[in-house]
Amino acid sequence: MDFATMVGLVGGMAIVLTSILMGSPLSTFVNVPSLLVVVGGTMMVTLMRFRMGQCFGSLGIALKTFKSKLIKPEELIKKSVELATVVRREGLLALENQQVDDPFFTKGLRLVVDGLDPDFVRKVLERDMVQTLDRHVIGQQIFKKVGEAAPAMGMVGTLIGLVQMLSDMGDPKSIGPAMAVALLTTLYGAMVAHMFALPIADKLKARTNEEVVNKRLVIETITSIQEGRNPRVMEELLKSYLPQKKQADEAAPAPA
């Protein structure tokens, strides 16, 4: 699991729970009808916007994204230069015995070893990258829509509670507790949106951008290897995908 995501999720919930327990018992903030409106209503509204397979698939995308460790671009460049050096010394068939941790990279190397046309290989890899990007974008959109729907359903639940309260005002002492219950749905909606759905959507977007950079590095590596490009020239080309600061750090001489 992505460490920052886990810290943010657990830490945020801990802060909210601590704040609640410092002022009142936890049972005060538990209301089943309110949870039903916010959680159930948000799920139903989301299903209306997307296909069921996309909705359940977005959970898998999020879990896979946060559980899997992404290779740093600098490490990917280093490995790419090593492979290019091996090919320059031993030929393309030497790639068959090379091990890489990235499945996309492995696929590209397999296509090279099979002796396929460079344009065809690049087309296959770019199509794979686009399909992955499309899946991730749909996942981002679903979590964003959940973040939009949850506060709205919270407001709906609050209005339902207010209508029920105002329709029975015979006992003034019940108005305060009834108002508190009505407001719980707004609280639930805000928590679902701002402590779960929207942060996950933003993290998915950032992770997708990182993955796209890695895939582009792999595609450039495969193309350079097939073209027989000098490993050092290829290294400079790959470094151009890094942010300016990292390019400067990579170019800096190692300390004596």
C-alpha cells in the first residue's frame, strides 16, 4: 500500500474520532438511516453514471495502483542503459536472458527478441499504454463523481430529517436531538467525499502521470535498442523525460 495514502487515511480518521470522543460518546455520531442515505444513495447515483463493470473495476484499479510499487524513472533509465549495452555487445537475442521487474518492459523486450518490425512494436506498446491510461482515467472520474455525489446525498438526508422533524413538533425537547441526527448525513457526505473519494481520485491522477512517464521511457528504450542507438546517446534521450531538477542531479558528478 502507498505509504502516504495509508498515513493520510488512517491519520485523518484518527483525528476525527479523537475530536468526537473528546466531546461526546461515539454512539452520538452513529445513525443507520443517515449512513444508508449517504453510502447507499451515493453508490446508486454512481451506478447511474457509469457501467457496473467500470464501477467495480475502479476499486481494482485503485487497489492495484496503491499496492504495486512503481519503479523510479532513474532506476528505469539505468536498467535501460544496461540492456542497450548488452545488446551492443551480444546482440538482440541476449535480451531473452535479461530479467526486468516491469511487465510492460518485459513485453517490449519479448517483442524485440521475436524480431518484429520496430514500427509494429512501437504501435503495440503505445496502444497498451493508451488502454492503461484510459482505464485509469475512468477510475479517476468515478472517484471524482463519488466525491460530488456524497455531499449532495448528505444534504438530501439532512432535508429528509428536517422534514420529519418539522412535521412533528409537538415535543419541543425532541427538536434538538432530531436536528443533530438530521445534520449527521451532511457530516457523513463530507467525510466520504473529502477524506476518501476525492483524495483517491487525486492520487490516481498523480500515479497515472508517473506510470505514463515510465511507459514512455520503456517505449523509447525499445525503439533505441532496435535502432542500434549508442547507449550513452540513448541515456541522454531518456533523461529528457525527467524533471529539470532530476536532470541536473543525474548530470552532477559523483562526490570523490
